Amino acid sequence: MDRNVGSYDLSKPLLHHVKLRTLTVAAALTVFTSSQGILTTLSQTDGKYLYDYATVPLLAEMLKLAFSMIMLWREERMNGTRSTLDWRTARLYPIPSLIYLIHNNVQFATLTYVDTSTYQIMGNLKIVTTGILFRLFLRRKLSNLQWMAIILLTVGTTTSQIKGCGEGNCGSLFSAPYEGYFLGLVSAFLSALAGVYTEFLMKKTNESLYWQNAQLYLFGVLFNFLRLVLEGGWQKVWGLFNGYDVMTWLVVLNLGCTGLLVSWIMKYADNIVKVYATSMAMLLTMILSIFLFNFRPSLQLFLGIIICTMSLQMYFTPPHLLVELSACQRDPGPALSTISIEKPNAAT
């Protein structure tokens, strides 16, 4: 059947629906990501965690695995299909979990050399490294305008995090040992690599998203469980829920929902959408902190918000809409033509 019926393109409503879903999921990811830091802070009692924070990722992975298995069962029951295990593909799923495990250790190592503010600023390098790996490994070409938007996003997020001279040491950013900067670069690279590899894995086959998630989160549960045992022994396992209250469970639920939204973005959108969603979440967190924790907004924060908004507009808006032509360029008017003048007939 021809997709074009007369002058009406049947693909346009479908394309609009996909874009609307992507926008909705990205907005939800922004909200859930920004809520994570706020809920984590609210889960403290007198500035301390009464629960073991290392148990939160494990429970979040278990939550995501359970949700994916339930949705997979429902999907197979409705469609009358059954997912089969392909070992050639399944053996690739532990790799993202291993990369994230190494990344977490590098993060802790980085914080032994640099302060928190410097670490947060260097963390913005993952925006650029994601764009580079996105181009190299996934063969996704970005326009010059999109590269400018990515760099502008890095500048905007960094600007929003820079403290004034009255808030800290102005020279502290460049006073850390070289090992700190090297580990910061490694951390940014690993974060981008994990995201890009996960996108490659999700789009490698046309398998169900829930079946892919089930395989991915199964290894996530396994690695987080082994980490918990190796760090604290079986005592941590038996005391898994010690100190948990309603707010702590909200932290787990929020982290689990964030992971599920990211998997949808990886399957049906791409890493750049995730980067923008999480970057905007950081700015949203700062804005909410003004009302919740009496955070004092700075000029850098407002400048960062403006720059990031410009970057968002620059990346996702079609170029022909960004560059508006003048009225005379849009409508040059009738072209000049040669006017022929007939000579009067001498006979008349």
C-alpha cells in the first residue's frame, strides 16, 4: 500500500506520535532525575543516612527486573509469542554492568584528588565524550550546528556550577593534582562508553524492549549483589532493609523508574536525548533547591539556564527554522523580464 494518498502523507501522524512520546519520556526522565538528589537529601536524618546507601542500587535493579518480567509476560500473553534466548547476544549484556562498576570505582578514586565542585564541573565532560563516541561507534553523523549545541550545553552546565569567589577558593579548580584530572577524563569516557554501548545493544536486534531489559537487569542485580557481599559480607545482605522508611523506598522507586525511562530512550531515541534530559534535570534540581533547601541562586545559575536553553533549541530545531530569512529573501517578487515594444506600423 502506498504511504502517500493524494497529498496526505500517512507517515506524518505516526512520526508526530513518535516525537510526542519521545518528548514525554524525556520530560519524565528530567523530572525523575532531578528528584533523585532531592529525595536522597530528604531521606537523611540529621544529615546522616540511617540505611546503607549501597543497598539502594541493588533494590532498584531488582525492581526494574521484576517490572520488566511482568511486562514481558503480559506482552507475550497478548501477542501469543515467546522470547528465545540467543547466547551470542546474551553474552554482551554483562558488559554495560561491568563498565558502570568500573566507573563507580573511578568516581571514588577521582574524589580523593579533587574537591566536589571540581568533580562536578569535570563531570560535564561526559557530554562531549558522548557526542564523540556517538559519532565513532554508532556512526551517527552530527551537523556542525549540533556540535556547537553540544559544546554550548557543556559550557552552560559548567557555568551553572561555578562558584563565586565569595563561596570558595577561586583557584581551587586548577590546583588539583594531575591524577585527578586524568581520572576525571577516564570517568567521563566510561560514562559515555556505557551509555553508547547500551544504545548499541538495545538497537542491535528487534527483540522486545522488556526482554532486553530483563537480560540487562539480571546482570545488574548479580553484579550489585556481589559488590554488596564483597564490601560488607553477608551481614549487609541480612540487614538489607535496616533503616528503611517511606522516604528511602521513594529513593529506590525513583531510581528504578529513571533506569526504565533511560532504557526506553536508548531503544527508541538516542544518547543525545538522554544527555539533554539529564543536563536539564541538574538545572531543575538547582531551581527546586531554592524553594526546598533555601539554596541561594547565583548569577552563574541563571546564565547556565539561558545557555542550556539556547543549546536545546539549537540542537533539536530544524536548521531552516533557526535561520529566518528576511522578507525580501523569502519573497523576491517577480523576476525582471524583457519588455518588447512593437514599433507602430508606418501604414497607419
